[in-house]
Amino acid sequence: MIEKLDYVSTLSPEIIEKAEKELGEDEHRRAESISALREWAKKQPHLHAMPLDANFLLRYLRGCKYSMEKAKKKLDLTMTLRTALPEFFDEWDPLSPENQAALNLGGTLPLPGHDFLGRKVILARPGCTDPYKFKFEQVHKANFMISEVMCDEDEQLFITGMAVLIDLEGFTLSHITATPLAMMKKLGPCFQVPFIAI
């Protein structure tokens, strides 16, 4: 039996239709898939801290076009990375002085609304940071925090996608040379999952 879902759509009729056409999503498939993913997660001891709300699980189902196996792999990777990389995923207090300083840089800026294709538009500004004043991991922690809020607040982006505009003003060779290679390697796998959810 499929459980009653804790899901309330924030989507317009046009985006609901797009999800039906492109993802094969309907009320029954959504409920059945969320229930199955939830039951699977409950049986995985290493995923005990994973959110099980419908909106969180839908990110992965929609991002994987309802492939249950792909969604499971991405969820597993997300939670593994969040545990294995505390430098990016621990101490997410947005009011701490360190996080406030990194957030105020404006390195990742989700723009209001959507573009003409319905995509979320994000402005990335890698040159806005002084690499000698801010640690690489602190800047990316702030970026992940912003991405997490964006994912929580914009259900549509997992159906229509996103467009990233990169503003390289102020970006110099020192942004590369001051970045520890070990940290770059750690960051790489984070982009395989939806917003880490990326």
C-alpha cells in the first residue's frame, strides 16, 4: 500500500505538464516512487540521517528521470560525501562570522525567477574572492549552503534545469595557484549529484 505523501506541489500547470511529458510523472508514479525510495533508505543503516521528506526525495527522482537505481546511487553518494567531507558540509550555521563573511562575497547568486525556458539562472562569480583571505573550503561551503536553500525553495529547477552564468571579472591565476590540489580533488565528486543535493 502506498503511504499518504507529505507533498504539496508549488508547480504551475505548465511545469506539471512538462514533468508529465518529459519525466513520465503523474500522481501515482510520484507516490509509488517516493514510497519505494523511502522504504529502501530506511533499510540502509548508513543513511539514517538522510531526510525522507517527499520534496527531498523528488529532487533525486526527477533528476534521474525516475530511474530508481540511479536515484539510489545519487542519494547514497550525496550522503557519503556529506559525511566524508566535513570541511564542506559541517557547521552550516549561516549566522556564524566565518559563514557570514563567505556568504557576503556573493560568489553564487541564484537570480529571481526563471529564464524563457523555465530554467533557474545562477550567477557564479569565482573572481569575487580574495584567495589569500578566504579558504577554498569556506567559500565552497557557502556555495553549497546557498544551493541547498535554492533546492528547497525552487521545486521547478529539477524539472526544467538551470543555466549558470559565469562572471570571470577579477578572476586571476592566483585563484588557481592558491587552491590546494587536495581540496580540488575532494570537491570534484560533489558535482555528480544534484546540488548536494547540486
